[in-house]
Amino acid sequence: MGGMRKYELRYNRFAMPFKIETHKDRFLDKIYRESMTSLNKFYGINWKHHLPSIIIVKDHKLIDAIRGEKTEQWFVAWANGRNIFVLDRKNLGKGSKHNEYTPEAYAALIKHELSHSFYEILSEGKNRPIWLCEGTATFTSGQNRFKKRPSKFSKFLKFHDKGGGDVYGESGFVVMMLVDRYGKHKLLKLIKGTKDIRSRKEFGRLFKGIYGFSPTYAEFNRLA
């Protein structure tokens, strides 16, 4: 199932099975419709069937139970194929100063995770480098407007095979810069090309073939 169905996810603390219930929410419906329209246009995909579902997770304790691990407090949403998991907005901001709730920020959070599903259609399930995947989701969701643009890029490239909270500070602005200067078509070509790369070196060759320069801090800062 997919489309405009949202689910509340609950669990019994004495057992691991999870219970999913349908949940109607006009606010989420609006976010979903607007996000899907915008992302279809950006990615050039007319996604009509087997649409992604939004699963609202009650609290951080349940996030940990679903993930099977202790997560950081900033970790409040993720995409798993066509399933988008998002912390209930009622509990957003509790225990973390990085995720204070506003309707605009929550809408962007959901759009960010939906963007990952679109990205993986083009990349055929690949999400390396992480900075490109997260940067594209951050840019397309409009989350850059909630962040301070860095005066210098110095961290994002280390997030190739691993993620982390720091990847979000720079990567969205890097992708925005690439789109502003070279257009979105080169970005989409890059994303599609990642399906065949197996190393940073191969990605570097792919990137240079599309943009004409190597993906280094020096080059990105030169463009900034």
C-alpha cells in the first residue's frame, strides 16, 4: 500500500511485533501532496503507482525499537524504500535542541525523506556518496533556509561511506551551488551515474566528467 495513507506505529514493550494503524491527518495530507508534486517535477519522474507511505512514529523509544539500536536525539526520520518513518510532531524537539517543531520545518523534514525515495529511483538504490544523497534531499526539501550557510566548506566530503549529523550542515549548500551554477540536469546525470560507482576514485572520475573539475574542498570553495 502507498499513496496518501499515513500510519501510526505502536508496539508492546514486552514483545517485538509492531502494530500499525491507519491515521487521517489533513496537515500531513497537504504536506504529502505538495511534496510529491514538487519532487516529481524536480526529478522528472511521474510517480503514480506504488507510492511511498508515511509512518508516524510515536516517540524516540519506538524509533530505537524499530531500528534495533540506540539512535542520536537528532535522528527523527528516515526512509526505507517506499516507507517514510517520521517522529510524531508532538514529540519533535523533546530531548534535542536541533529539531524544534514548526509546521514549515516538519513539512521540510517529510519532504526530505520523500526525496530519498525519488533519489533511489534514479540511482537504482545506491546512496553513495552519502553527502550527495543527503545534500540533494536537503536542497530539494528546502531545509537550507533553516540553516546558516557555511563560510567555507571543510567537512562534507568525509561523508562518503558513512553518515552523521555534520553531513547536513554543508551538503545541502553544495548541491544548491551546483544546481544554481550548472542546472539540475547535470545533478540528475550525476545521481544516475552513481549506480555504477564502487569507490571514491570512481566517483571522482564521474563527477569530473560531468562538471569538469574534481570534487575537492579547494574546487568547491573556489565556486562558493
